[in-house]
Amino acid sequence: MITRRLLFGSGVAASFAWPPGWATAAPALPARGLQPLVMLDPGHGGKDPGAIGITGTYEKHIALAAAQELQRQLTASGRYRVELTRTRDVFIPLPERVAIAQRRGAALFVSMHADALTDHAVRGASVYTLGARASDAQSAALAQRENASDRFAGAGFQNTPPEVARILASLVRQETRLGAVRMAHSVVGSLGKDIGLLQNPQRQAAFMVLKAPDIPSVLVEMGFMSNRQDEAALRQADYRARVALAMKRAVDTYFAALPGTRMAG
């Protein structure tokens, strides 16, 4: 088990260890001198095509192309280290996507999707944070389709009384949740300037890939493959570049607000 030391906003410091499966959790901030690592997660891949569009476009291809464009823009800024959970058309189980981010010490996790709905008239982008209860029936249905499994492990604290350990674990999750909400707010504000948004675009649901207890995580639905206009737009590289630029602005806003984060440029 790997021990980490976390300093909370209240000034409370705690040393803790993450249990097997979560053993390489990311620190609250990147190590001194390192740029923050943004982990991009292109949805689906390999044997899992994700949603299939009106004209047969696979969500897995759109997600990867958009994530690669966002990686290019973030890297070009010189402010971040950027990695992808997958760089080619391969299947990666949902828990492993989270584990990859934790092993690499990610400061932010962004999962990218373009799902489908039974109502083909619905279109627009939206962003999700983790919630025990979905904010609406549509969000619940999306999470149910995305999740292959639903397991969640919390922090296990070494040499700490059980009651204190529970309090510290709760603080870790609270800090992570607040970070995710701030990032989601930034994404909605930035996408809304250039991209059409779903009604009530900031939502929550129990997506498996958002369940890292230590990394602020959001899932971005760039549009719906079940809508002819959204699908046609997402097939275009220039449109994906606009989406990526809006998301880059959101990442910039998120990290600029974090104390102690090194921002070049």
C-alpha cells in the first residue's frame, strides 16, 4: 500500500494509505516543479463501439478523435502533462480506466462521450459529475448503459482510529466532489459560448468512471449520436476542434483557481 500525505483546505494534514486496487492514488496537487497531469478518457473502444449514429458513426471513434484533439491543444499550451486512457481502438474495462489515472497520478480526469437516446430530437452537450442519485431519468439511463460494473473502494487509513479514518475519508471524497463540481461548472460555462447545450447541462449520475475517490472527475457528453445534427457535427474535425478549445478553456479556468498549481504561459 502506498502512503500519501494530504493537506486539506482547513489546514488539517493526514497521512493515509489507499487499499489494494486504489493503491497508487494521486496526490491532492502535483509534485513541486511538475505540471498537473490531465487524464483524458475516450469512451468505449475495441469490441465496445458505444452509441451508433443515425448514419452508422461509432461513438468510440468520435470520442478518441476528440480526446486526441483536446490533448493536442492542452499540450500546445505548455501548461499541462496530458495522457489518454487509450490511444487506439482497444477495449479497456471501466475500473481499469480509473486505475490508470490513479497510477499515473492524475490531477483531473475527463471522460469524453457522445451517447444516444431513444428520443432522436434531443441534442446538445452536457457534463456529469458523480451522484448517488441521478439528477433526472435521462441521466440515470445514460449511466446504466455506460456502466459495465459498479464497485467503489474508499480510503483505508493506517495507524488511525476508525472514527478518525471515517472522517478523513469523508474529507477526501468531499474535496474531490467539490473539485469535480467546479470543473463541471467551468465546462458548462465554456461550452455554452460556442456549442449548443442540453437543457440543464450540468447533471449528475453514478457513472463508474467518475468514482475515483481522490481525483476530480467529469464526464462530458459532446452531443448525441442519435441526433442527426449532432452526429453530422461531431464527424467534422473543425467542430471537434471547437469542442476541444472550449474544454481547454474550462481546464485553464479550473486549474487557475487552484492554489499551488504551476501554470506556465
